[in-house]
Amino acid sequence: MKLVFLHSSDTHGFLLPTDYQNKTNYDAPFSLSRVSSVIKSEKKKYGADHVVVTDAGDCLQGGSPLAYYTHSTGDYHDLRKFTDAYNAVGYDARCLGNHDFNFGLDYLSYYVDNNKAPIINDNILDADTNVPFFGREYVIIKKGGLKVGILGITTQYIPHWEPKENVAGLKFVSAFDKIKHYAKILRPQVDVLAVMYHGGFESDPETGEPTEPHRGENEGYKILTEIPEVDVFLTGHQHRRLNLVTKNTAIVQPGYRGEAIAEVVVDVNDDTKKITNMTTKLIDTKDYEPDPAVVAQVEDLDKRTQQWLDQPIAHLDKPARIENAMKGRIEGAPFINLIQQMQLWFTKADVSATAVMSETAKGFDKTVTMRDVLLNYPYANQLCRVKLTGKELRHIIEHSVSFLKKDQDGKISFIDRWIKPKPMLYNFDVFYPVEYEADLSKPVGERLTKLTLHDKPIEDDKIYHLAVNNYRAMGGGFYPEYSMDKIETTLDKDYVQMFSEYLTHGNIEVDTKKNYKFY
């Protein structure tokens, strides 16, 4: 007999096929509504009694203006509509993602409580009792006469990214440790054991070659190689497109924003209930029309989102543009400087650091709308002021310039580590108003040839204050030197609120000069 897993992850609140850059375009090749259509089509093909539908989180936030608007209304009836869009898909089990914590525990708890599918959570614990804070530890469902066990885990790295109040009372433990524990308990009770993991792979699943520092954010390879009880590994978080069978385990990851559904087909012997074969594939959702059931759930929310996005919030004397994200990172851009100026204004810091957060960022024209803000800075980060020595600041900037390379023709670009297997250029920070230059022919860690602030060299033993978002200040991006104890203050507002306040506080002179150079 056949048992089929259909898996989604990292839809990030993109419920409809639009990224909201164009008000009338609903033809984008992704969305939960397209995901739902694929799932319903495959259920008809195989029969619903042979299909298990799962999701590995990051639904409440992470780029979707509709998700941001839903939270901004402060009305939990809107969150219920948003949640019911996921309920309309017909999931059998789900787990949480790191971005699901972005809007706080009350918001997340309401979402969890109103999910029709069970939330499976093995490693986010109540700090006092050491039992799962959300959901249940596992579920056993029957499909086609088979007993299917499902475990659910989430990257343990969330406290490195979230404000303390968003994880208060919670204890995040190793995904590997919990799966090792529960797999031994559940495996004897089921015919097929699946793990949903909002996390990915720290090493290549086939070769074992490390693809990132092994700091616990992603533990997929360790789970794959050291926990043989797992048959089906349903992953997310890295936004990768993965489908393979290796080490007797089927592995899938379905990309980003609902661009694909991951499918695992498990052949099981009718008599022995033993697995005889497994195959995997990714089904692109672009070829499927949006599911009317999902569309109907959020039609009103979407309409109000579009109206909200078109609200002008400020007027600039001059545009603050960025020609394109890649060029802006390497050469600088007025829009990047505007972010830095804003961060310094709020924190009164000496230096500011920021990344280009959107690959489609275009910056601001003279009239700035809410749509402009969210499309250029789509994440619900907060701004921190961090205390560092000059030596620590230098190490941080040296890490940033380690992202870069120069080819024989003199072209500067980013090394593969930050492009493949998942683009992670949101981790590449530039700094302002320090003036710095880096010789990319020099060894990593020794590339800075100039680092000055107001025409004075940065002094190793002197204290400087850095404005940077909480994701970076709490350890995101594998940077050295950042730690919780160096955070002096965290602003109680996100970037949408900051842009709204900063752009309307008075006349703003956008700095257009370039303050860094790579050669």
C-alpha cells in the first residue's frame, strides 16, 4: 500500500498569490491558497485515507503585509480569520516556526488554540515544569490501516532572535535531544515515524560537508545520521528546496511562501507493514489555481490590507532610492543611509549597522506609503543599542567583509556560503557613519585597511555604542562579539513604527555619500 505525505512550510502569511508590491497583481507563483489546491488535488489522486498533510511553521510573520496588518489591527477576530485560512487546508499535524513568536506569546497562544490540526511540540518547554508549553508531544494517526507517528520540533535558537518578553517562561532545548528521546518511545508503537522540524541542515545531507557553523540553529544532519528510527523528515526554516532519500530516510523541504508542496510516497508491505520503498518530489504550486476556500476566508482582510498599504505616512524632500539590493550592498545607496540615520536618531549611538532586508527593495520616493515601508523592510525587528569596544566593533566589521570575494576580472561578489544552499544576504551588514575600506585580497579577518569615525581611527580600547536590530544583537548571522549582556537598550517599537515616527519628525536630509569601499 502507499502512504503519502504532503508537506508545507514557511508560508510566512502569504495566504494569497501576491507580494503586495503591485496592488492588482494576484498572479504570483506561490501562496497558501495554491498550496491548498495542490493538497486537495493529490488527496483525490491517492485517496484521503492514504494522505498525511503536515506543516512546519513560520506562518504568522516574516514578510507578508497581510500578516503584518492582521496583527496591527489589535483585533483577534482578524487573527481568527487568518488562522481559519490555514484550517481550510486540512492539515493533520503542524509545528511552530521561529517567526511565529514575533508578535508575542498571547498572539501565538490564540493562534495555537484556534488551530484545528494538533500542534506538535517536543522542545519548547515550560521553564518551570519542563513539559511542552504548547500543543502535544506527538500524535499517532491511522491512514490506510497504518499507524503513523508524528513528532514536532522547532529550532532551539529562537531566544537568540526574540525579545525577552516574547519567550518569557519558555525553555528551548535541543531538537536532536528530544527526537532521540521520543523516537525510541514512539517507534515501537507505529508503522511509519515522521518528524516535522522547523529547522534545517548544518551539513550537506548526503556528503556530511559542513554548510554552516554547528551552533544548534539547525540540527538536521545530526538527527538524520544519529537517529535511525526516523523514516520521514519534513523540514523547513532554511527556505531550501530539498527532496531526496538518503540513509534510509526521506527528506524534504518545500522552499518559501508556498512556492511548492513536498511529497513523500512511502510504499509499505501489506502483510508485514514494513517500508519497501520511498520516493520524494516537489510539486510547484504555480500551476494550480488558488483554492476558493482559502481565498474566501481572507477576502475582507486582504481588501483592508490593500487600503492600509496605500496610506501615505510621510513626504521627503528628495527620494531615498536603492537601485537594486545586490548593488546597494556592495556600493551603498541613499536608502541604506536613511535607515542608518534613523537608527542613530532613535538610539543616539555612535555607529549604526543594517542589512538590506528585501531582495526587491527599491527605497522611497518623495511620498512614502505603508506599502513602501513594508516592502523595503518586511521584518518585525526591534532596534537595540549595543555597547562594544573598538576592537569588538572591528571584529564585527571584519566578519561582514568576509562575505565578499573579488574575481580575476576585479568583479566583487558574495561567496557561495551566503548564496547557497539558501540565500542569506540579510546577514550582510554595512556600517555608518564610520568610513571603512577592505582589501579583499587579504586573509579573512585582516581585510580592513581603513576604519575611522569622524576622521579619527577607531581605538581598540575605547567604548562605542552601536545601533543594530535585535536579530543581530542577539546573535543572528554567526557574527562574533554580540551577546545579550552587551545590549544596553531595546526600543519598544518595530521598524514600521520607527519609520512612521522618524519620517514625520521634521525635515530629513538623506545622506547620499558613500562611506565604505571594497577593493
